[in-house]
Amino acid sequence: MMRTLPLEDILRVWSQSPSAAAAAQSLGMSRRTLDHRWHSVSIEEVLQAVARIAASFETQLTGAR
């Protein structure tokens, strides 16, 4: 069984990739699998993942000060 990547990891890679196909390749999955993963999450899951990403960035910024 394939390991499911955390949504925040997917969003981080996708946001830094030139396309969904490039993001899927970087994540080691097919574009179809990436699309399926994206369309299977709820808005609550997306908001939670974005909140975790924001908290991570805040922690990094606080540590850099």
C-alpha cells in the first residue's frame, strides 16, 4: 500500500512547482493521483494544512530573529 503524504507536504511542493505535472513528479506520484488526492480532501483539511504551514513559517521566522 502506498504511503499517503501529508497534505501540507503536497501543498508546499505544488506551490513551488511550475505545474501540477511537475509537482506530481517531484512527489513521486502521477498527475492523476495528485488530482485525486486534491479533489478528495475537504475544505477543512485544506484550511488545517495551510494553518500548519503558516505555523511552521512563523516558527522559522521567530527562530531566525
